[in-house]
Amino acid sequence: MSKKWSVKKSLANTYANFIEIIKEERLFLILISFSFFLAGIAHPYAHIAMWVGFGYAAYSAIANDSIQTIGTFLASNSDRPWYILWMFIGGIFLITVSYSWFTLDGDVSYERLSTSALAVAPTNFTFLQIAAPIFLLVLTRLRMPVSTTFLILSCFSSDLNGILEMLTKSLGGYIVAFTVGILVWSVVSRWISRNFVGEAKPYWTIIQWITSGCLWSVWVMQDIANIAVYLPRALSGQQFIAFAGFIFLGLGLIFYLRGDKIQQIVTEKSHVTDVRAATIIDFIYAILLFFFKELSNIPMSTTWVFIGLLAGRELAMSLMDQAGHGKPFKKSIKLIRRDILYAGIGLLVSILLAVSINPDINREIMELLGIGN
């Protein structure tokens, strides 16, 4: 009798928790349902679908990737008005994309869409291509740091080789960032724990704002392709105004929500709300992104670079700074493993979407695995 009662009680608790989650997320679930409905209506009409897909991609990509570039900026400036932060970051965005548009004949992607697999703008869309950013919104709500590059660009890649090139560069990015994170924080973690005490000097805030601005600009150069992929490769003046204006307003919402739930990926890491620690993270991350930007025009997952850097940092702080700001070693490993798992889930979803959308990619994968004819 006690076992049956225990099972019934467990099921009742599970059901109650499920209902509670539905109640808490009912507005989000309504918006997601409407978004899928709109994607279904819009996708047969290319001139409408490209803007619907762009709108979804713009908000979802920046909402998910906000943890990489403005996450530490938000965390360490939580006491400042959101609109001041928005004007700063939004202004840098407008300058960055305007420069690309003016100098590259209407291309806002810094030639990230010039690779053979993505060079031709889509003239028709499938439902899954428009809906891909909606899946990204759901994963973002679950606080998963998913690669927007894989999830969105994989849906438009004309061949498997394009996806493999992105994957190779992204894996290399993770390994390099992880190694740099370990090396740098193995050297500086104890020095940081001794010297980064008390309130930071005012000049640290100035340094951090400059560093964050540079990081944000380099990130835009890398990842704006994930949004612009829905649009013509050369935007007219009116198209550019719509493109830049929508994203600028979307940034305002992100800052108003203070990064929303995905921000926890940053705030749960060791000692990131301190403006000095946040500045060091942003500075190294900006250097890494600039290095990979100059390396080639192949798009890559900046998310993987970011979680690699944080993973290396967290591990080094655990090993070198047990009595300071670092987390226990086992807890650090658990956080690293979870972030890798979430990134892997995003990659799997991306490949499944690419296979579902493009039969040629499906055939190439089958041939690669030796399945079929």
C-alpha cells in the first residue's frame, strides 16, 4: 500500500509541477504557438516570408547570444538604467552594420554569406526555414546556450560541405578558447582574488564599456550573417533601414528584460558581476573573435568560443583558486559538462532541421555513413 501511495504522490507532484510551469509560461507558449502559425501562413510567399524569418531570427539570435557579448556587461552594470545601456550598445550596432553596408555594396554580413554554400539569397522558403528561429527561442527559454550559426545557417546551406566547414571552425574555436581560458586564468586567478577586492575604481567602468563595445562590434561582424541570411545579399536603402531599425528596437527589449532567463548562464559563473573580472573576460573574448574573423570568411559558432572560454576559466579558477573565487572542482566540471551537452543538443537539432529541409544534404549524409545506394 505504501509503494502505491508513494507512486501516486509522485505522479500528483509531477502533474502539479507541470501545471505550474504551464501557468508561469502561458504567455510565452501563446506567443510561440502564434509564431508557428504565422510561419505556416507566410512561408509560401517569399517576399513576406523573408521578413517574417528575419524578424524571428533577429530577436531569437540576439536573445540567445546576448549572454556572449552583453551578458557580462549586463551583469556588472545591473545598477544602471537599462535605456542607457541600450543606447550605448544599440549605437555601436548601427555604426558597425552601416560600415559594412556602405563599404561592401549593400552587404551587411561582412562577407560571411559569400561562401559558396550561402552565396545565393533564397528565392523561396520552407516552413522549417522560417520556423528555425522559433525553435531557438524555445531553447533560449530553457537557458540553453545554443549555436545560432548552426541552427539557422544550416537550414540554408546548399551542401553538407558548408556545414562541415562551419563545424570544423567552431570546434577549433572551442578548443582554442578553452586552452586560452585555462592558460590565462591559471596565471591571473590568484592575483585577481588578491587584488580584485572591495569596490572597483571608477576607471574600471570606463575600460569595461570600451572593451564591451569592441566585443559587441566584433560579434556583430561575425554573427549578423545568421540574421541577414533571410534577406537579399545586397540591401537597398529602405531594406537597410528596416533591417537595422528592427534589430535596434529588439536590443531595447533585451536590455529592458535584462537578458531574460538566458542571462543565468553568465551570472551562475564565478565572479562575473565584478566589473574588473567582466572586463578581462570581454577583452579576451573580443581578441579571439577578431582572430577567427580574420582567419576566414567561413561562419562559425561564437557560442562555442564563448562557452569554451568560460569553461577554461572556470576550470583554472577551481584548480588555482580553491580558497578564493573559484567553485569546487566537481561543480565546475558539472557546469562545463552541462554547457557542452546543451551546445550538442543545439547541434543535433540543427542537423535534423538541415536534413529535413534539404534532401541533398540528407543524401550526402547517407553516403558519408555508407547507408543506402
